[in-house]
Amino acid sequence: MRIGADIGGTFTDIVLVDDQSGLFRLGKVLTTPSQPDDGVINGIRQVMTRDIRADHVSHVVHGTTLFTNALIERKGALTALITTRGFRDSIEIAREHRYDMYDLRLKRPAPIARRRHRFEIAERVLADGTVRRVPNVKEIEAIAAIIQELGIEAVAVCLINSYLYPEHERMVGEILNKTLPHLAITLSSDISPEIREYERTSTALCNVYVKSIAERYLTRLEARTREALSKEAGLYVMQSNGGLLTANQAIEAPIRLVESGPAAGALAAAHYAKSLGLKDILSFDMGGTTAKACLIVDGEPLLAPEFEVDRQYQFKKGSGLPVKVPVIEMIEIGTGGGSVAEIDALQRLKVGPESASSVPGPACYGLGGIRPTVTDADLLLGYLNPDFFLGGDMRLDRGAAERAIDSDVGNVLGLDTESAAWGIHQLANEAMASAARIHAIERGRTISQFAMFAFGGAGPVHAYGVARILKLSKIIYPFGAGVMSAAGFLTAPLAFDFVRSSPVQLEKIDWDSVNLLIGQMEQEGRSRLSDTLKAGDVSYRRWADMRYRKQGFDIRVPIPDGKLGPESLAQITAEFERVYEELYGHIVPNTPVDIISWRVIAAGPKPRFDLPETPRGTKTALKGYRKIYVPDIGYTEVPVYDRYNLSAGQKFDGPAVIEERESTVIVNGPGRIGIDDNRNLIVSLENV
């Protein structure tokens, strides 16, 4: 048996799977922000009933937004930077680019290391990797003394061109370890051995900033899960790229975990898409705090070599801190069930990004929240059953929701409760549809050609409205949609990714050097995975970061397996042109091409994850009827179905409500609804 545990901003989701018996058990509890591991343990206790032996659980797979939140809220360690003389201010100079040239009050995220905590040493490695000047030991020791005097808790070391020659960084790291053994240290050549010092510096700073938080949290969580289950129960952590790490490996590189929860949701969508025979699908995950959209293309989520944290503006690239680690590519916006609705200075309705989270929560939770949220609006529109939220474990207060919406929205805009609630709901839908459309356009895709895979606690409530806006033809709601990210953890393999920058002109490649470089990365992958996997169980995927000569940025291109040589040139060039045309709609003939970096992912086999089967029988699924808000019609009485009693092959038409413990599917308009053999609820919108 295995357990997946996902900590969200509002709820902590748990999935327990027994690969032998087919048991598929779900849990959902409120997140505990002050001590996040409490929520995980509470959720494990919820699914571990008397009929399940705790010592039969082999491991727990976990994902969390804890480290992302620490970066955004600046709750990490007091951090310093050691860099090459002359490069102290590179993290503030950044790319010398205004992400919005017309914004006179443009904001940038504050640097992780303040200027007075950034130190320079006299050393230099040239652009070809040769050494111009070796660091002075006494100078490094003097800096170490200042660091100790200032009470610095963490240090990032990023020297110019260290991706080609890391020995100087290692020398600095060794001296710091010897003189200040309590210090958390990250070398940029370890965490991100890539070209571009600004991005490399930012990545090293972000990693070391949350390193001590990761060590405390993961060590405590591992001990508590073993106490709750057994001493043999392991703890694995999801990376942003969709692979797993052991807890000890994650402590060394916590920056690889910052998008772990959303990554798991995308993996779940890809797994379900394959079972349904779909190559292209839009993963739509809406929880209590945020909504995420991710494109699954040819059965796999798209990967990006970097992303940004602490963006000052949602859709503006360059407004956050760059992090150079691979991540499943998605767009995330601050629209969730707990997103607060308010009126701005121009008397416009605004939803998010501020969230009520789990504490104090939406007004209807009755936990102290008084501001209106998306969940409050959904309740008043009839989309949520106040007596069946979390299966009846949590009763919702309709009166409190009505008072909050009337006070903060309706009365201000002169709207009745119904219109104000619908405005909040629809504005949230429009924001999420806009984000998904932008995400697809930026990747050269047509969003209307994708089916939607909808999950998350609030996703099934809003998916139909978002799909109608995007003109999608099909929506798939998996069984247990409210905890699907936790299920995604259980589809992920153990994996490591590696990158080495070695800029070269394609026509002048030294193939022996390339094969040696790729071989070293593959060997390192085997070594990292050797504790848990046999060498024969490890597979590899390769890419090259390529661009037309004199272009500023590169694209990720798959390259062939096996030994590379002159005969590989035509295939690599053809793949580059295919990917380039897919992204930009054209190629540039007769233009020379450069390779900037080489990438390898070493991964173990994907674990078995069987989808739950739909029982066949004659149970009555119809629970009754209730009034919900239907656009252009108003409140209309529609059938309410118990999802647990729906049978394979059963079909009915919308509008309808389908309830399960962790989420509610709302079809507030026309559509043909059916149940397949794996308990997926599929809504066809082809003729709508």
C-alpha cells in the first residue's frame, strides 16, 4: 500500500492505494498553516481505518507549497552571497529589462540577499573555462569571519563561469564548511551548472534560503509518518519536474520542490489521458487558493527549463525571481475557492489573488472569516450542499455567506444577492479561462482542440463554465477529483535531471566530448538512484538547448539515444526545426544553429497505478432535486446524483449536480453526461 499526501492552501488531500486488492481510499482535511505536517498526519489517520494494517504501507509520497510560500513571504534564513569581484549587483541589475515599459511604478521582487550581505572575492574564470585568477584563502576566511559576526544563517556561492570550472566554488564551500560548520551552503555549480550568471545566482540564493526550513520540516514529517505507520515506511517528495526524491535528497535541493503539488496534478491528468486514449488534454486544477492550467501534449506534460517565483504581476514574465530548475510547464493564478471578492478603487468587482485560506476561511465556514469568497458565491448559487460539504463533516453557513456578499459586493454595486454571487462566480471563470488561453497561445497551441481534465476541490464546480468559455468539446471528471493531485504523486517515478552548459556551434561539435559529457550525467543518474533501483531499471531521456546563431534564448529539443556522431547531425537539426516551427510557426532556412546546454533525465520505472473500476448494479443514484443558478434562466430545480451509486454506462443530460465527498460536479447548462468503466464522469459539449 502507498499513500499520497498533498498540502494545499486550504485543504490537505490524502489518497491511499493498495495495488494488490485495488483499494482506493480518499481523505480531505483542513490544512494547518502553523504546523503543516499536522494536516498530513490528520489525513493519514482519516484513511487508516481499523481494517488497514499500518505496517502494510510501504511509503508516503508528499508535495507541498511550503517552500514557495517561504520565498514569497520572505520567511527563510538570513542569507548572504559570495560572488566574483564586479558581480555583486548582478541580481539587482537582472536582465536590464523592464517587463512593463509603461509602468512608472514598476515593482520587482526584493533580492534574497541584501546588498550589505553580498561579498566579492578576487577570482576569475574566463568564458572558455580557463583560469585567470585563483581565489585567495585569506580573503575567503576574512569574509567567513564577517558572516559569522553578522549572524548569517545561509550562504550562496556563485562565481562567474563556474558552470565550466566549478573548482573555485568548491574551494570557497570547503573553507566555509570548515570555519562555519553550522552554515547552510549552496554552490551554484551544484544546483544549476548552466550559463547565465543572473539566473544561476538567483537559483542558488532561493535554494539556500529555504534549505534549513526543508531540513526541519522534512525530518520532522518523516519521523511522524513512521510513528503513525511503521519504522520501515519511507518518505518520498515530488519534484517540480514530476519525478520523486528521497527526503534526504530533497533537503539538499528544496528549490526543486517549489511546484511539487501542481506537478502531481499534471501527472495525474497525463495518466488518466492515456487510459482514455487521449493524447492532448488540458489539466485544470482549482483548489482553495489557486487554479492551475497545464497542457498535456502527446500524453506528456510539457517541461520548461526554468520558472519564476514571487511574481509581482501574474501574467508578466520577468516580474519574479528566476529559478533554473526543470518544471512541468503550467500557468497558475490566484483564483481558488477561498479567493476574496472585493470592490477596487474604480468600483470594479475583483476576485483574488488574496485568499481567505483555511484560516479564517470563507465566511460560510464559520471559522471567523467575514469577507466574501468564491466558495460563498458557489454556496448561494446552489452549487454546494451546505449539509454535504466534506461528506457532511463540515456544515456551511448560508446566512454568513449571504451577509458577506451583500455587505462587501452587492450593496456597494447596487446588486441583489443572486447577481452579486453570479458575478463573483463568472468573473472567476473568466480569469481562469483567460489564463488557460494565454498558456496555450504562448506554446503555439489551439486551446479549443483540447479536452479538459478537471479536478481539485473547486475545479469540478467551475470546469463546465470555463470549458464553455473556451469552447471545449469534452470534460473529464475523475473519481475523487477533489484529491487528484495526491493521486498524481502515486504515478510518479524516482527521477533526477542533469544539465551541463557547453556552448558549441552545431557544425563544429566534438562528438567525443559530447558523448563523454552525456555519459557522465547518465552515470551520475545511476549513482543517485542506486540506493533504491537496479542499474537495469534506470532509463534515460536526452535533450539539447538549441537556438539559431545570435538569438538570445534557446528551445529544448529531444536528441537521439545511444552514441552520437556525425551521422546524428541531420536528425538533431530536423528535430530542432520541428520544435521551432511548432512554437513559432516558421523556420529560418540556411541559418547556422548553436547548442548551448545538454540535458539528461534518469528515471526509474513508473509505479503501477490502476484506476478504480465502476461497480455495476441497480443502486439508485438520484438523491433528489435542488435549485441551482442556470445562466440566462435563473434558479432552476435540477436532479442531484450520488456519484458513488452511478453505474458504468449510465447516461443523463444536464443541467445536473453530481456529489461526492471531496468535490461537487456542476453542469449548469446543456451537455450529455456519461460514466465510463473507471468511474470517470465525462461531459460531452460537442452539440452545445
